[in-house]
Amino acid sequence: MIKISVPLAGLALCATGVQAAPPPKTDARSGPSELSRRAAPTIMASPDAERVAAWIAASGDNHALPYAVIDKNSASLLLYDGRGKPITQAPVLIGIAPGDDATPGVGSKTLGEIGPAEKTTPAGRFLAKFGYAAGRQKVLWVDYTNSVAIHPIPGDAAKREMRRERLLSPEPDDNRITFGCINVPRAFYGSALRPLFQKKGGYVYILPDSKPLEDVFPRLRVHALTSHQF
């Protein structure tokens, strides 16, 4: 999670006592360097992600702005333009702790003050815009109050975290490693996400870990009722 007040915010996972998801498994003949050369796995949209994306396109909930649907359970991001046309998809790294709500006040804490259970990626609908974080790093702010942003893997992230390898792993459980921010591949960030969002921003819809979908997106229920009326 990027922290405005801490120089190393949004970078390596450095708090002691944190239990990250284990890194991707390798056999004795392959190490991180070999894993990093593999192509990213193909990501298929889950039924929940497809349902949310269809609702957005049909209802115009994005107000003609580009949008991203992030499915935490599959550790994937689906990107759409303002007309609802699918652009591409990418794997993501998310908060180390399962959970759909941000702890009150977590955005004002230093990294060392954030407990393991507080390192969540909150679910919900967010108006995202580019802005600066610590070190004048430009990021796509998703939830500024709680210091949640989308950005590439930090260049000085600890090698032991194997963030690139986690992105390439087909197992979504490997992808829980951050303080709550969403890490994406650098190429995807530069060639797809930034060009779409940099002018006016856009919406980010983060699907829940465990909450009912309609509790996070109440308009889904209304859309389902009205779409079945004759």
C-alpha cells in the first residue's frame, strides 16, 4: 500500500511478522529467473466479473469513462474503454490479507503501524485518477483516503517477495503480497491502463472476497429487477 508520509511507501513488504502467501512453486531445475521468462497465463473472466461488467455497460454506470473490473478471487483485472468495449486483461497483485473493508484510519498510518489483518484491498466502486505519492511517484489513485492505488511492481521490491513470479503464476493465492495496493505488469500499466485513464480518470470496480456482490454494488440488484420486467 502506498503511504504518502513514508519515503518507502508502496514498495517492499518490510514489516516483521507478516505472513505472505507462499511464493510460486518451482521444481529443482527452475528458479525465479526461469519463471520470469514464462508468458503470463491467460485470464478468464469469472461469472461475477462478467456480471458486473455487463451491468456497467448496460446501465452506463461508468458515465462514459473507461473502467477496470478487478476480481480479487482470481487476481485479475479486466480493462474496458468508455463505451464498454473490452480492451485487455492482466494479472494483479493485491493485499496480503483477505477482506473487503479498509480499517478506519489505515490511510494515515505508517507502514510499521499497519497490522497484518489491515493489509486488505477494499471492495467497491471507486472514481480513480492519477496523482502523486511518496517520492513524486505518479500512480492511479483508487482510494486516496485509505492509500490504495494501482501501480507497477516497485523497482526496489524485495527479491524474496518474487512479485514478478507471483504475477506469472497460475495460482491466484500466490498474488496476495501487497499492503493493499494493486500491482500490475509494467507493460500493461504503460501501454493500456495509463493511456485510458490519464486524461479524465475512470472507474475501478473491485469485487469482494466474501461479501455478497449485491452488498458491494447495490445497483446490481436494481438492474437485475428492472432488466427482467416486461
